Amino acid sequence: MTRDGGRTGMGLLGPLGRRLLAAFVLVTLLSVAALTLASLIGTGAGLSTARQTDRTRAAARVAAAAATAYTRSGRWAGADLAAARALAAGAGARLAVLDATGQMVLSPGASTPSHGMGPRMVAGQGITAASVVVAGRSVGTVQLRFGTPADSGARDVAWGWIAAAALLALALALATSLWVTRRLTGPIGAVTHAARAFAAGRRDARARVRASGELGELAQAFDDMAEEVTRADRARRRLAADVAHELRTPLTALQAGLEEVRDGLAEPDPARLAVLHDQALRLGRIVGDLAELSAAESASLSLRPREVDLAVLVRRVLTAAEPRLRAAGLDVHAGLAEAVVVHADPDRLHQAIGNLLDNAARYCAPRDSVMVSVRATGGQAVVEVSDTGPGISAEDLPHVFDRLWRGRSSAVASGSGIGLAVVRELIAAHHGTVTARSEPGKGATFTIHLPLRRSP
């Protein structure tokens, strides 16, 4: 992130940042609480299951020892249950043994069997029972009464670790949420700051944010928009200055001539009036060219497109321009491929190609040649107008389509420098391009590319 974005991101969070942080914190708290609760429940269930499994195994071992004692004596009376009692004591339980009829054989706390005497333990909380099986027949039951669960300490340790992990996860999640919030709001704040500065008149204000994803694209789009607005503003100012300069010359000459006639310093003879009339015509041409350029710039709003065969259209343009080209002493050649169909406004294309021919007639010398060709290549229609005139200098070539640009040729050729700018606007309105290439002394070539009509 750049300096502006970083300053915004590291500063105090704005309303959006606070809302995002609050949302992240809420989600974090709910997630940590849910995971902590699930961990506690799962730990308790796991410990309970493990404890019950251990008790069941202990009861099975005690039952096996009791079965061995029963087998040796053949009955419960006189059976040596010391081994079974020792196993029960080792498991932390008190042993009770019942015969097949449910009568107490060994009561809890007794050291010797006492058939039919002593209190009976009822299976329930803390008591685990197992059948005593001898030769595939149940001869009784052992019951183990366990005291306080031995895993309470383990449960406390597990819960302590879970609480510590929950607090650590909460702290990390909060830190991450703050970092993510600043990363998200930093570019937005930078764009907002730049937009306000730009609206206040600082045309050099830019977001200059280097970020990935949509936020980076937003900042880049704003910077591109600001560049385009600045460029358009400079072009507008330059155009106003150029128009003022172009209008000033004929207006000054016309004003001076009229003042001479008014003050009696010159006679209003036909020669004097012809000079003034020429200045008025020049002024009218400049105004007309500017109106034509304005219409060309909004041509996309007034196009009436239809299917047009460029070969037929160029023939019509050559027929209309023939008197002007013949008067300039130019040799015209045409190479027109048939059935090069585009979806375009024929009147606007006629105007654009006609301007290219007028440009050739204005700058070429007598006996120069003009070649007009039409062809289709690479899914595009190509119209090429080339001449063998004086060409365009390398310094002027990049500016030939600029408004009011006449370059070094303005001293030897008339014109307002608007014709080629009109061509560019008209072709752009048709989603096409126009380019120029030239070498001084070897003529110039103007190439129009238009999208071909798609087959249905």
C-alpha cells in the first residue's frame, strides 16, 4: 500500500471500519464461544466414556475372578473371593456378589461370603455390574460401587487448557480482524481522500493504491478516470486557446479593413471588399469546421447504421470528389474488392473518406497520385487512402489527428486542421480505428479499419 493508503489504514477507523470491526468481533466471539462449548461438552463426554469403559473392564475382570472361585468350590458357599475383592479394591470400588437368585453372597465391606445376608446394592449411579458365567451358565452377578470419579482432576486440567486456547484464539482473531479491517478500509479511504481533493480542484490528486483484488481495481479505475478528466480538461483549454487564435486572425483583418473604410482611409472599392469578403469566408469556414467537429464527436448519438458495401460507397465518394481532385491535377487509382460489407452509417463514412481525399488534394502537388483501396482481412474491412505527395514529418505524424493541428505545412497549405480530427471521431463512432504512416518526400497513407458485418 502506498503512502496515502497506509496513512488512512493506520489512522483511526472510520464508520465503515468500525462497523466491519464490530462484525468481525461478533463473529469471532460467537465462533470462539461455540467451539469452547463444544470442546467442553466433548471433553466431558470423552472422559465419561473412558471412565465407564474402565469400570466395565474392571467389572469383567472381577467377574472372571469370581467365576474362577465358584468353579473351584462348585458353589458360592465356601468360595474364596479374595482375588475378586482385591481386583475391585485395585479399581477403587467396593465389591458385592449376588447369586443367580439375586441373594447377596458377598456384601460391600465384608471379608468373607455370607449367603443370604447383608444389604443389597441396587444398580444405578456409580455402580457397575457384570455377570459371573461358569460353563456357559450365569451363576451370579458382581457389582462394583465406585466412589468419586478419579478423572475430576483431568477434567479440570482439560478445561483449563480449553479456556487458555479460547482466550488465545480470541486475541488472535481480534488482531486479525483489526488488520483485515484496516486493509479493507485503507484503499477506500485513500480513494475518498483523493476524490475530495480532486473535486476541490487539485487535478494532480490520485489514490495511488497498490492493492490486489477489487479494491485495487477500484483505486486504479479512479486514477485512470482522474487522468482522463485531466487530459480532457487540458484538451478543452487547448482547444479554446486554438479556436481563439484561429478566429482572431480573420477577425482582426476584417476589423482593420472595416475601420479603414469607415474612417475614410481606404475606398470601399471591389478589390477592398473582395479582401474583406475573403476574411469573412475564412471565418465562416472555421466556424463551420468547428460545428462539423462537434457533430462528429457526438456522431455515435446520431448514427443511422445499415449494411453498406464499402466498394460501392468508395466509388460514390470518388465520383463526388472527382472535380476537386482533377482541379488539383492528381491521378486517381482505385482497387476495390467487392462485397466488403460493414454495418455503418453510409453518410458518415462518406464524410470521413471524403475528408481524406480533400486532405490529399490540399497537400499534394499536380501530377501526384492518389490510390484508394478496399479489402477485407482478419475479420476487418480496410479502406486505405495513399498518395505520393510531400509526406508528413516524423515530428508532425503523431499529431495529424489532433484538433486544429496543421504542423509545418500550414505555411504552404490552407485549412483549419480539423478535417482529420473529424475523420478520427467518425471512425471511432463506428468502433473502428484510423492510422497514418508516412515518410517525408514519399507520400502518406491513411488506413481505416472497421469491423466486418457478422454473418447471420
